[in-house]
Amino acid sequence: MKKRLFVAILIAVIIGAVYYLNLLMPVVTGYAAKNLASGVFVAGRSQEAMENEDLNFSVVAFTDNTVDFEKREVVSRFLWSESKAVYIEGYGCILVKEYSEDEIKGRSYPLIESLPVNPDTVQWPKGNLIADTIAVDVDTVKLKQALTLAMQNTIPFKGTFALMVVYKGQPIAEVYREDFNKDNRFLSWSMAKSFTNALVGLRVKDGKMDIHQPLEIEEWQDDKRKGITLNNLMHMNSGLKWNEGYGNLSDVTIMLHKKGDMGLYAQQKAYEYPADSVWLYSSGTTNLVCRELRKTFASDEEYFAFPRKALFNKIGMTSAVFEVDASGTFVGSSYLYATMRDYARFALLYLNGGNWQGEQLLPKGWVDYTSQVANGSNGRYGSFLWLNESAEYPDAPKDMLMCKGHDGQFICIVPSKELIVIRTGYSKKGEFDLNRVLDGVLKSIGE
């Protein structure tokens, strides 16, 4: 009897394990295929470099990856699972999920030209000509100490790819790990959410979106979700159920690696809390915002062109690539690539209240709105940007705004000090002490 019970339990455990693996494997291969494809075809890195660092963790490290440079695609395999990511010129790499490869490639993706002039011949910030001498008051010895700390590649300062500091509008530091340079694009991860904030702001300025009106989503009209607004979504207090855990099979890993229409997946989540009460970080709500943004255009061609025409070209972000999901919606939660200098240009736009070189691109007051504390966030979050009201970074001013991304991506904007600090890299939780680096940089400008 005991033997039969043991065998029954063992069989149940095996069946459960196989069932879980069957759910998990597409996430594993999807992560590998998408990130390797973008790393190679968008960021210009080698397969070896990506596999040795960015993909060298957990089960993902054991995927078998094939990069086809002629077809510009990546196929990743593990056990019985296989995922493919394909490259679309100007739109990065798309994971083939729930939509066929023919559907994905068959869309009309307009190639919008960047600025007509060579940015290397134009002075900063419109272009890339940066003065050799620092024209602002900086303690260069202290600044170098801060940079050395950030680049030393041992815990708690491990994994920095690049670091850039802009003070009073002038770049005063720009350093790269030996395998990167100023022309490399770096993955934003969740820093992309802040770019989504800008796109919504531009659409508000056009009179095409109202962040305070309930969303007219048909499936929501007969339940409590009918009162949710864009403002709720952008504040991360919409009340929609969500699990943002990256270390397991969760809403965010399923969305990014198994779903073709990421915004729709988030839209289908149940109402868990009253809107505007409980703060719950959710990449899903950002992709839902991008899906709603798409509805405001008469055609997909206009939607696809919008970030380039209305934002990137306006501020000289010639390198930026905003990737879309298999349905054709921008993955505003996670997938934007740009150079360090282009990230700095975006930061300057927000440092200057949405004004770029005398032109008010974002609506007046939009950055102030973005900086308002979201209900339930305890001073940590605004509208798709992080705040420091809670002094999470105690050595930085409380007015600091932040774009933050997975694995240690940071754009720090400090209006009171006219300071911008940008850091990209690959660092797991606890491996990079941003506060100490910020403290060192602040002390170099007399703080």
C-alpha cells in the first residue's frame, strides 16, 4: 500500500513538473531569442558576448541559439521548446508569438529618415560635437574618483557598460567599458516607460488623448474597470491585478516572452483594487497605454512614424530604435535602444521642463505632472518616472527624477543641480550601488 502511494505521489510530481516546464520553456527560449536578436542586430554586439554575460543565468544559459545573419533572425531552443525572433529595419527585433512570421513581416513599417545633417558635424546638444574642455565648475579629481568607482566591475560596482554625466547642459564625463563606445546602442529595459510618458504627453498636446477621462475599452464597460483612466495606468495604481516578478513564471515574463499582443494581455487582467489607491508596479499597464496610444492614429503607418517624427528627430535622437511586439504595438514597457548621448538628450528635455532649444515640445506643466507623487507609492513614483521623495537614494536631492530599467539601467535627472547621470550595464540586484556613485558625482560639482 505504501509503495503504491509513493509511486502515485512520484507520478503526480513528475506530471506537475512536466506541466510547469511546458509553461516555462517558451519564456526561457523567448527571452534568449528576443534579447540575443536585439543584442546582435540592434546593439551591434556579438553572439558570444551576449551569451557570456546577458544570457548567462538560470536556465537561459543552457539554450541552444542559432543566429542567421542572412535572414536576420535568431532561433533559440531548449528541451522541446523553440522560439524565433526576427529583425525589422528601423523597428528592431520581434518575437514571433501568436502572430505568424508572414503577418509580422507583411506590415507596412515606414522608414522615417533621421535628421538631414550629420550629427557629428553639429555642436552639442543638437549634434555630437562636444567641447574638449569643461566650461563649468567641476572638481575633476573627485569626478574621476566617482567614475573609477562606477567602472571597477566588482560588487557593489559590478557590470557597468557606460556612464555619462551632463552638468549645466554640458557633458563633463563619458566613459565606456573597453568593448563599448559612443556608437553602441544600449537596451533601456524599463527606462522605456519614461519615453512612453513623453509620447502620451505629445498626444495630449495634440488634443488626441485625455489622461483623466475613463478609457473607452469595450470589454471594461460592464465591470468596475470602466472607471480606469490613463492617469491611473501611468501612476501604476489602476487596480488591475499584476505580478511583476522576473525570477519565475509571472505576468511580466509571460507577457514579454509568450504574448503577441502585450497590451491586450494586460487589458484582460482582473480588477483587484479601487483605482488610484494601491500602487502596484506593472509593465503590463505601460503596454496597455501604448495600445491605447495606437488607437488615436488613423493608420498604423502614422503610429509607427510618431516616435521618430514627434520626439526622436526633434531632439536629435538619431540612434533610437523603439521595438514593437508581434501585433505591431510599441513595447513601451521595456524595449527601446539608444546611445548614451541620445539618452542624455532625452534627459535634457525633462530637465528643461519639456522645452528643447527654445521649443516647448511637451505640454507646459507636463514634467510637473510627471513629478507628482502617485497615490500609494510612498513618494517613490510619479507618472512612468521614479521619484526620490522617499529618499530611497539618501545622498541625492529629493527632486531627482529617474528612468530605471532592469539589470541596472538608470537615467538620473536632478533639476535643482542641473545634473544628469546616466548608467547602463548588466548588474543583478545588489551588485551596483547607485547612491554612492551619485554622491561622488554630486561632490564633484560642489555638493
